[in-house]
Amino acid sequence: MADLNAYILKNKDRFLEELMELLRIPSVSADPDFADDVFEAAEYVKERLIEAGADNVEVCPTDGFPIVYGEKIIDPKLPTVVVYGHYDVQPADPYELWDSPPFDPIVKDGKIYARGACDDKGQMYMHIKAFETLHKNNALPCNVKFMIEGEEEVGSPNLGPFIRENKERLAGDIILISDTSMIANDTPSITTGLRGLAYLEVEVVGPNRDLHSGVYGGAVANPINILAKMIASLTDENNHITIPGFYDDVVELSAEERANMARAPFELEHYKKHLDINDIHGEATYSTLERTSIRPTLDVNGMWGGYIGEGAKTVLPSKAKAKISMRLVPNQDDDKITQLFTEHFLRIAPPSVKVTVMPHHGGKPVVTPTDSIAYKAAENAYTKTFGKTPIPQRSGGSIPIVALFEEVLGLKSLLMGFGLDSDAIHSPNEHYGLFNFYRGIETITAFYGEYTELSKK
Ligand code: BES
Ligand code: MN
Ligand code: MN
């Protein structure tokens, strides 16, 4: 153990410089303008895996962006850890809200600032460095496989087919992922669940062209007014979602499980201050932690139509659109929820407008076990490196592919996230603590030893 930490310490500047190099590549998967950069990031990950000592490293083409694969098989009889992560990032817009350019990483106050610093380049890269540390010190105790994709931020459309076609190659014992957060640097936690997702776009069409709002206003339906009303009606006064059947499959937690959840540290004043809000908001009778983990949600992500330029234009718009996401919890099914939404939304549309609903992507919720060898091994590893037993906590975010790993590969995932909710992922000024980066590498390194030991018993 001591030797490995000495290696990490000795190489810490290089580890960071390599991550900064990766962060300089603007691998935005959502925007076609950055396509070349996404491919370049894949090549970069490949090169670093080779240097770290992985074998059979390959940039595997897909119909979209490639999946970087690499492995180290030391003994087929030993357990195999399959590491998943992503090298693509969210768009950095709006650029003007960044204090420093998003693809020109800087270290400030012990944090590295860049798009992808935490989600997920910084967290993914810890795994390559943990592997390097083990391998270069002849201390790798088990087999490892890497599967690093470039389309996570756009719903992983090609990873599903890839894992179906590569079942043998991806055979293993556990999927290991660092792409979530922990409670605080002095309160380590292991993520034990992710919400599912149903994402769609709606369009409300009124008259066949934009009209003069004086000449026609009052007599012709305004699609924006109508859309706003329809959306507002999707939740009631208790912030309960009104779509019939929406909650039918939701698993309610027992009083004991809820009491356990309530033991996790949470400071309401700090939370409000951090977000600069006067009050919180959410489904009646549930706590903030519950609202963001074990309860489903419905949110508008964007809404537009009519005139949004400078000054005023008196116009009755022809169209209005909105992007809507629903976060799902066990045992909700994204396809079923999409269908329920669609039927309901079309039903509540007044005859004065035409409404269409277009599904985007989705994914199923997951809950990961806390009584597994992998969880126990992770618990031991965190206890060693943080000096505290980690708290199991379900997260509100989604990594849709995790449910497919279980369905297709029959593998459970272990979510060792080292980010913080305050790291501003998907926002301007995304950052990742150097503490988290290095402690993460140490903890992952320790995990391999613990996992291999516990697997022998
Ligand atoms: N790493 C995040 C998910 C995440 C963040 C989980 C924080 C838990 C805590 C991932 O990259 C992500 O952003 N997922 C998307 C879904 C995807 C289909 C675009 C999400 O959760 O919005
Ligand atoms: Mn991510
Ligand atoms: Mn993300």
C-alpha cells in the first residue's frame, strides 16, 4: 500500500498534466462541429492506456463515436474488473459565463477548472492512473478491462449494440464506474442507485404563420399560452405529477429505509445559500434528499417560440416547443412513461392547436447492491484512504447504460464517484478538486486489492 501511494505522490504532477492535456480537447459529443475533437480524445485515451500498460488497446468504431477498449489479463482464474467511463463532454455554452476558457484548464484554489474536469474526464482518468500505479509496481492483483465511450452525454446510442456484440470480450465480474458524486470530502459515500430518464420534445402548432397579435389576438389560440398551461397542469398543488398511471410502478421506501436516508448529513441553509435561492421547492411530504433520489420528477429543460429578440414585436406565434425530461425511479420503465406522457399530453390538448410529442432518449433506473463483495471491498478501500466508513447514497443523476450492463452482460455496477454536487458539472466553471482526483486514484488502487482478497474467500 505504502509503495503505491509513494508512486502516486512521485508522479502526481505528470498525472495532472496528462489530464489537462485531455481536457484541452473539446470532445463535445452533442455538437457536430466538434466531431474531430471527439475522435482525437479517443486516440488520446488509447495512447495513455497503452503507456499505462494495457494490452489489446483498440479504438473500436461504431456508427457514432468510438469506444476505447483495453485490457490486462494476468490470470483467467482471477476476478475481472470492467471499468466504464466516458471521454465526451457536455457543450460548454454559454461561454461568457466561464471565468476562464472551458477548454483551457487551469488550477485555482486546489481545483482544476475545465469542461469535463469532473464529468467525466477527471474521474475516468483516475482509473487509468490507478491501473498504471498497480501495473508499474507489479501489484495488479486481478484482471482489468477498460471500456471508455464517447457518447454518454448524448444517451449512449451505440454502446448498447457494442456490448451486445462483444459479450465475450466484456466478460467479467463487476463494472466499476466513477461518474457520480459523493457527499463531501470529509463524508465519503458510495452511490447505490441512479435515476432513469425519459426525454422528449413537444410541439404545439396554432395558425399557419405568425400573426399580428392585435388583429387576431383574442380569437386565435396562442401556442405559447397553450403550451404553458398544458405544462403547468402536469403538476398539482403538491407538486405531484398528474399524468395518469405515472406513479403506478414507483417503489415506495419503507419507514426504516427513509429513516436511514435521513441520517445522511444535509444542511438546508447551506444548500439554499449555495444556489442563491430563498426557498426549496418540491413534492409535498418528501425531504430534499428524497426528492433528488428516490422520487421521480418532470422538468422543462427549454421552451421557445415567438419573438425573443431585442425590444418588442407584437406577434401571435404560430408555434411553441419545449424539451421535457422525467427522472424515473425503480420500477418505472422509460418506454411506458414516454407512452403515458404522450397519451396524456395529446388528450389535454385543446382542439384549437395541433400537438406532437417526439421521444428523444431514455434509460432505466438502477439500484446497486450493498451486500456484495464489490461493495464491501469498496467500503474497505474508502475506510483505508478516507479514514471513514462511506455512506451508501442513491443519486438523482442518470447513466442509462448501467441498466443495460446488467441486462446484457449480467454484471452489476459499483459506482465509486468522487465528484461533489458543487462541482458544477454541465454548468459554467465546472471543476474537480485535486484532493478528489488523487484520493480517488488511491481509493481505486486500494479497491483492486480488497476486491481480489474478498473474492478468494
Ligand atoms: N455523470 C453524469 C450522471 C451523474 C451525475 C450521475 C452526477 C450522478 C451524479 C452523466 O454524464 C450525465 O450527465 N447523465 C445525463 C444523462 C444522459 C443520458 C445525458 C443526466 O443525468 O442528465
Ligand atoms: Mn458523466
Ligand atoms: Mn454528464
